[in-house]
Amino acid sequence: MSTPAVVRPRPVHRAADLLAAYLPGSFFYSSTTGSLLADGVHATVKAGHGTRAAAVAEALDSAAVVGVDDPVVVGAIGFRPDAEASLVVPAVVRRAGAPDGGGPAGALGSAKWSITPRPEPEGYAAGVRRALELIDAGELDKVVLARCLEVTADHPVPVPALLSRLVRLNPAAHAFAVDVSAPGDPAPRTLVGASPELLVSRRGTEVVANPLAGSLPRVADEAENRRRVAALLASAKDRVEHAHVSAQVAEVLGRFCADLDAPAEPVVIGTPTMWHLSTRITGRLADPTDPGSSALALAEALHPTPAVCGVPVGRARAAIAELEPEDRGYYSGLVGWSDLNGDGEWVVTIRSAEVCDRTVRLFAGAGIVAGSDPAAELAETSAKFRTLLRALGLESTA
């Protein structure tokens, strides 16, 4: 008589427990599909632009061979093709359901802050005017220009408390914290944020992307919010800006999908601080066994979308390098995870900051197209800063 095999049951975790267990150096990710906390490093994935998906697949296969339970790769990739990347196969992974957003957000504690805009607001507006000149000359259709706030406290910023506030204040967002420390950093550096924009997710044969472009700030008055939603849907300028993004995402995913559903009309979705034109694009992969159709491979094929770069991509990158005084680093790159089957979820790294000791570097951008107004684009970036500034207790500053 054979003895039945004993299978160790997987522990059941709550999303709140994973959030409470996060420490700097860990990887945390949560969205409406679930939460993930990863600790330790089984392997580091070192690969350049265009080769990362293949290197990740190899690393995950190797981890499975040596018995790593639930091997995944987690991390972040910067904006530029030659930008930094932090991708690891963690030693331990814990999963839970989606955060419920319940409970108080808590506080970061008392701190005195200094804030330095880079560039100054007038310098950003001048950059928008120069971008409009390039658009009028026919060199560009769209470019996304970002600006930076460097926020410095009088004591080290507590990253776990900041992450907890981001999750609780933005329960529907894709919240994350990634160790992106690099040689020369004076202290551990963490990329933290609450992105509203799904670059791509893959579950079996199904892929989903949710590009956002065309935005207005959300306000306290609900009647005014209803007016802004209607205005956004009716705005020719914002609809053109959005169409650049949704068309590119649909075209790229169409290369990999046997079926693709890309709605012709956008809808408006809201975050606690913004309204965005949104298109949810879904597809069925032609060959989910192809390593080139993994979640990360799809994310790399899509990046950078016109939501963070522009059209055409090459000229937009050059304009960004010319007009933005601060290197974006990980801002407007991608962050997420992929597993052994090629499934995973990657989001656009917006509503984010890099935290190092007492310093927090925030970025926000706006899409510039024909008809853009420099003052309005500056105001849009100020509104987008509010996600992180609220979490820091500085919402009135931008």
C-alpha cells in the first residue's frame, strides 16, 4: 500500500500583513489583482536593453531547477535605453489579495522640509514653448516634458511609512517600493510610488494594457468634477494626445495577439488627485509559449509609450534630453514582476519618487501637442505631484 505524498500547505497572508512586513531592501507591489512581497536575492539579472526578457527567462528556469519556490523576477527599469535597471529573482515571495484601503493612513512624523524645483516653473514653461516650436515646425507630433521637485527633510524619510500612506490613500493604484541602490549612493535608495497606469499584464493567453493620456486635476467640488470630466471627453487637444498613445499600444500588442480589442472611444477614470482619459485594451496571445510573449517582453516592446515620451519616439527622446535639465532615472520607466510561466504585471513608473536618506526626488510630466498652453501644462504637473506630496504631508506644495 503506497503512502500518499505529503504536500506542505502554502501559508495564507493578508495584504495588510505584507504591507506591515515591508522593510527597505524588500520589493513590494500591490494592485487590484493582488499583493506581493519579496525578500532576499537568489539571483541578480544583469542584461541590457532588448535582452532583459530572455535573461529573465533563463534566470527563472535556473531558479526552478535548484528548487526556488514560486520563482519570479521583480524590479524596475529606467526610462532611457541605457538607464539603470534593478531586476532580481528573490529568495522568498509572499502573496496576498488586493489591499482594502481600510484604516487610517497614519503619519510620517514631524519634519521640516525644503523644496527645490528643477527647473523653476518659468524654466519649465519655457521648455513647453520650445517644444511647441518643434511641433509647429513639423519635427514632433507630441512630446512629454517632465519636471522635478527635490524635497529634503531634516531627518531620514521613513520609507515603510511613506509606502503605507501611498497604499492607503490610493487603494486602486499600482503601489510599489523597489530597492534601486547603486554604487556611490550615500544611503539605500528606494523607488516608491502609486501608479495609475498599467503598461501591460499577462495571465495565460490574456493580455491587458490601460494607457492614460489627457488629464485634468480633480478638485473637492463634485459639480466642478462633473464639468471637468465632460470637458475632458470633449477636448480635441486631449483626445489627440490620448489617441497617439492608445494607437501605439494597440499596434504593438497586435503584433503578438491573435485577437485584440481596442475601443475606439476613451473613457474617463479618476484617481484621488486626477482625471484621465483611459482606454482598456485587451488581447489573446497568438503563442503564449513564445518567450518573446512574456509579460516583460511585452512591456519592453511597448516602452516607451507616447504617454511618457512622444511621437516620433526618437525625436521625442532627443527633445527630452535637450529640454529637461534633470535626468529622469527610473521615472517614466517600468516596474513590476514576471513569473516562470511568463505571466506578470508591469506598470508605468509615474506618481513616483526616489528616496535616499533625507532626500525625495519627485517627477511629474505633461504631454505637449499642438494647442498646448504652457501655464496649463505647468498646472497639470503640479496636480500630478499631489499624489506623493499628500503621502508626505505636503499636499499644498507643488
